[in-house]
Amino acid sequence: MALKPKFSVETNGRRNVTSSETRGADIFHALLSLLLLICVAPGLFAQGLSGSTLRGVVKDASGGLVANATVKLISTKSGAERQVKTNDEGAYVFTSVEPGPYSLRVEAAGFKAHEQTEFMLAPSDTKNLDVALEVVPHNVCHPLSGRVVAARVPLPTLPGSVVHGVAQRL
């Protein structure tokens, strides 16, 4: 006479499964799930921890916001470049940036290009880097002296300049 297990569970009507067998299967699935979590989790956490953020605002020398400026982030280690445009408030942002040494180049129509060289981004760092752009000087004829001078504002807005007078007549 064969010994029957004390506790049994009927699974599909064909065979009896003991509670120790089901407990073993549950433990196996739990260990397999834990192993999978241990293997996958470091990669997920590492991305969240190592990605840096660089943000800032681009303004002119008088504090006015510069919209639609081109901002380039250049890795001085690898030479890789990323580019964004400033929004209507002059703001830009680079997210998920690999840690390391970088330079930043900002260009906008009517302004001198600005370059911020060799700064570091650390893992999980959020760095704020505001930029003030200088207006490109234009040579105009001074209305009183007749001498050629460098204008510090865009030509059409300089009252009394030859270009301003021509623009008004058009």
C-alpha cells in the first residue's frame, strides 16, 4: 500500500499535487522575479542618477530676453553636440546630459556669438548657466557730426540715422 501525502490539492483532475510541490513552485517564481529585478534595476536607476540637466536664460546686455537663439552644448571629451532654441522667455534646457566637460555656444541674429568654455557637469547635476549677449555694432553716420560711429542698437531703431530716415520714407 502506497503512502499518500497528508495534504493534497487537485489541479486538473488527473494528478494530485502536494502542498510542498506548490510551495516549491511559488518559491522558484519568487526567486526568479527577484533575480530579474536585481539584474534590471541598476540600469534603470543609473539612468536616473547619472543624467544631468543644464538650463539657463539668454538675455541681451540690457537684460532683455532673447527668443529663438541657438544654444549648442558641445562635449569637449567626445566632440558630440546637442542644439536647442530658446523659447519666448529666452530660456533653454538640456536634459539627460552625460556627466563630463562641456562648452556652450550661443548665437542669435544681431548679436555677437557667446562661448562659455570648459565647465563640468557632475552626475545628477542641475546647472544654471545664464548668458548675456552683446549687440553687434553697426557703423552709421552720426546725424550731427557726419562722422562714422558704431551704433549699439539695431539700425532701424536708431532715431536720426540715415538708415532710419530711409526706412521711414519707405
